Amino acid sequence: MRNLIVTITILGIITATSLRDIYDTQWALIIGIDKYHNEKNLEYAVKDAEAVRDLLISHFGYSKNNITLLRNDEATLQNIKTHLGRIANQTKKNDAFLVFYAGHGITKPTHEGGEMGYLLPVDGNQNNAYATCLPMNELKSIGSISHTKHLLFLMDACYGGLMAVEYRSLEKNTSGWLDKLAREKSRQIITAGGKGEKVMEKPEWGHSAFTKNLISALRDNLADDGDGFITANELAVYLKKRVTIDSESQQTPQIKRYGSDEGEFIFINRIISNNRKSKYSES
């Protein structure tokens, strides 16, 4: 049987020897919308999306051919759904699928007294959300039709009504913890904030508060707790702290799961991992 993870110890740090030990193929759908047809424009959503795309390629081994980037007029409701479905159907059981969205999110009440969260495509209209926007429960459907092992939604938008369960994760002292994280399926979502909160952008950042900290968490390995890789849970813990501080408590990221599986989406920064290996080999 093929081992899912092969590890080595370097200066007390456990790192994966190769991305191939965790995933066969890494897929991503990246969406950024600044110029809306019916809603207030944003300043840095497209730049946020481009920066995440570039980071996945330069630091995390994603192939350009497996990343789809939708910007502004490309990000219609139909186009977003088409590419979500296309990639979901392409993924295999040992793949990773990352979806990043930067744009508006809204929360609408339901007739049953609950709430429904929506993402606004470039042609979306919050006054007719059902017909023109992407309901968050459709993301749950993507997790159901995709064969991918790990699926992570990174949503740089604020909204409520998430059709997901409260977050839980395996304890690090659990027997075979690392192997279980890599082997078990996961369907996870991290949002920039909840209902009534607004995404904060600043010219001095050139990004939103969420994406600014997402980039530093991954590029500089700041979300790594010392084990040589970053799980979705570690990323969320870092983002909750840093985004809350940068936004002066105006927005607080949230993490939840779809389904009962307890695996984790895993990021391995190949630049930092290679540097660690080089330092070890030279000592």
C-alpha cells in the first residue's frame, strides 16, 4: 500500500518530504471581483485573487494549468458554477481542491426564520439573491460531487447563514495524528467574517485585511505551529487573531466543516521546506 506521508525529522521539525506524499494533484478556482454591475465596487479584490494565485504557484507547487482565475466580468454566476462543477468532476480521490473568493457576501433571512449566506457574482443583485447570487449551500453540493480528498473554501467575504457544522479537529496527541489528517477526507470553509461585518481594505495594505494576513500566514509560514506544515485549522487560528487585530475587531474570520470527516487541508511551503532541508544537509 502506498504511504500517504513520508516524514523526516530536521532540527526537531517534522516535514513532509514531498507534496506527492500528500496529494497527487492540486486544483484551485480563484475568483476576484472589483467592478460590480449592480453593487458597490471594491478596490483590491482582483489584486487579492491574483496574489493568491501567484503564491500557490511559487510556494506550494500548484501547476498553472490546474488553476482557474476569474476576474470581474469573467466571474458571472453561470461561469462560477460552470468552473466549480468542471473542477469538482475532474478531481480524484487523492487530490486537493482550493476555492478562493474575494468579493461581496450577503446574508438574507429565510421564511423559516433562519438565514442564508450568498456570494455575489459580478452580475449579482442582492435584491434578487435567489436568482442572481450563489447560495452557500451550493458549496456543500460541490463537496458532495467532488471525489477530492481535501476541499477548502477561503472566502474573503462576510456573511452569515453558513450551512455547515461547528469546527472540530483531531488532537495532536491522537495516535497516528498526521496520517489521519492526510488520509481522511475534509470539507472546510474559512470566511473573512460573519453577518453584519464588512471586509476591510486599506491602500497601505494593497489588500483586504483577510488576504493580507492569508498571504503572510502562508508565504512566511507564520501559521505553522512548528511541525513543518500548515493545516486549515492552524490557518484559521492565525487569521482569527491577526484579522481581528488589523480590523480593530470589526471582522473576525470563522472556520466550519461540511460533513463529519476529520481530515485537514494541508499546505506545505516548498520554499521554506527546501531551505530547512538544505540547512540540515550542510550541518
